[in-house]
Amino acid sequence: MKTILTVFLKEVRENIRDRRTVMNTLLTGPLMAPLIFVLLINGIVSRELEKAEKPLPVPVIGAANAPNLVDALRQSGIIVKDPLPDPERAVRDQEADLVLRIPDTYAEAWSKGEPAQVELIFDESQRDAQGSVSRLRRILDGYGQRTSTLRVVARGLSPTILRPLVVADRDQSTAQARGGMMFSMLPYFFILGAFIGGMALAIDTTAGERERQSLEPLFANPVARSRILLGKLGATSAFALTTLLLSIIAFSFAGQFMPTEKLGMTLSIGPHFALLTLLAMLPLVFLIASLQTLAAAFAKTFREAQTYLSLLMFVPAVPTMLMSLFPFKVETWMYAVPLVGQQITITRLMRGENVAAS
């Protein structure tokens, strides 16, 4: 045990001496991810909410064919713009999010009580325009429903005949569950933090020492190689665990600045969440340190080891992507699968579900 501790302290001291690497590993990585996460989420939410509250400019072709409809659009916060000479090209070139075209046959069909068609010209591939399209479509649908109700009442009929079936939504999700669904990428950042924390030391204690020709003299000592290996693994695990802890603390602090209330969600990542997440990640931290040390040991040079471990960092992304693309029912045995178990556990903690009961 004394030998293991000696090797452990030796590797820790040598790694701490490289202050630039320690700063990048322990501070830059854990702090940059939450900062970028908060800035992106706040920027996107603020932009979309501001856009939803602003009047929506819409070029209208054939406005004279439906003056009542145009007036209703203006009352609903739509700024009716002059028609464009080539609406399809304008939408493709992103000169306009969408264009409303009212054909000449609109007035005749409207006067006869027949369905009057209007055209929405937009580009579905432009994500920025999707909110504007949905907003205008809701306004048009509302105008159509109000008109049909007035027509039925004018004929002495009850407007309820227009709705023979009424669907009542009973959403069983909670605000915390919706928040957990939105921030389902958070476990990946924790796993990535552990990878980053142990990467530098795993390379330095294997390929780095081999390149400096200090590994062979170390093994020449009358000490079991397993103890030397355990000391190196312990040091790598310690730095990986430290980075993970800093990542959890940073995200717990950053969660207070997430605009979840504006989205009808809550994100509970306080001390209780941090403690349970750390416990769930402990087995994975030691596994990550072992894999990094094993991969780096096969390398002959420092750069070769960096290449191997850089490729290894893509492995945690696989379960995250699979779980996002192919939703499945969680089974008990899945908690024993590395990466998958941590992903499920942390996600359920964010959703406010009882992990112990599963």
C-alpha cells in the first residue's frame, strides 16, 4: 500500500508542476462548457420570445381580394407588406420568412360559402422561419373557425355542430420532467469532463515516460508492476474525479441562470442532484482512467497517445445519440452497462424520478 501511495503522490506532484496543463484540465474544461451552455440557451430563448412578441411582417399578394382577412391579420399583430415580384425566390434567398398569397378566386369562393384557399409560401428547411409560419397559420386557422361559427349561427344552428368531437389533453409530465428532457445532453458533458480530466495524466504516465525513457528504470525497481500501475491509475482517477466534481459544481451553479421558467420547465440540479450524480459517476471514472491508461500504453510516442485518446473521447457520444434517436423503455439491467447506466441515472435524476425504486 505504501508503494502505491508513493507512486500516486509522485505522479500527482509531477502533473501539478505543469501549471498550464492543470489550468486547462481542471478549470478551462469544466468552466467553459457550462458558460457556453448558458449563453446559448439564454440567447436562443430570448431571441425566440422577442420574435414571438414583435409584430410579424408578412408580404401579402392579392390583399385586395380579401380585405376582411387582411384587416384581421393587422388586428392580430401582422404587418402587411407590399407583394414581392418573385415570392418563391425571395423565400429561398431568405429575403422573407414567408409570403401569403390570396388568389383571385378567393372572393368568389368566399361569397358562395365555399372553402376559400390561401397559399403560404415558405421554406421548411429554414429553421428561423418555422416560428413565423406557425404563428401565421394559427392566426389564419382562428380566423377560419370564427367565420365558420358566424355562418352557422346566421343559419340558426348551434356552433357546437362544428365540433362533434372535443379532445381534452391530460399531460402527465411535470415541469421538472420536461426540463430533464430538454437538457438530456447534460450527462454527456459530465462524462466528457471525466475524460478530459484524466487524459493528460494518462498520457504522461505511459507514453510520456516512455518517450522520456523514464518508464524502464521505474519498472527496474524491486516493486511489483501491479502496484506501480495502481499508483498511476489512482493518480489519473483522482484528476478525472476532480474535473468531474468541478463540472458538476459548475453546471449546478449555471442551472440558476437557465431561463427554464420562461419555457414552463424547471431544472433542479442542486446539492442533492450533485451528490447522487457524483456517486453514479464514480465507477465510470475508474473505468475511464483504466481505458485511457491502457490505450496510452500501446502508444510509442506522446502524439500517438493523444491520437488514441482523442478517438476514445467519441465513445461516450454513442449512447447519448442512440438514446436520443431511439427512445426505449428503461430496464433494470441497463443500469449495469457503463455509460448507458450513467446516462439513464442522471437523466432520471434531472426529471425528478426515483432512481432507487427502479
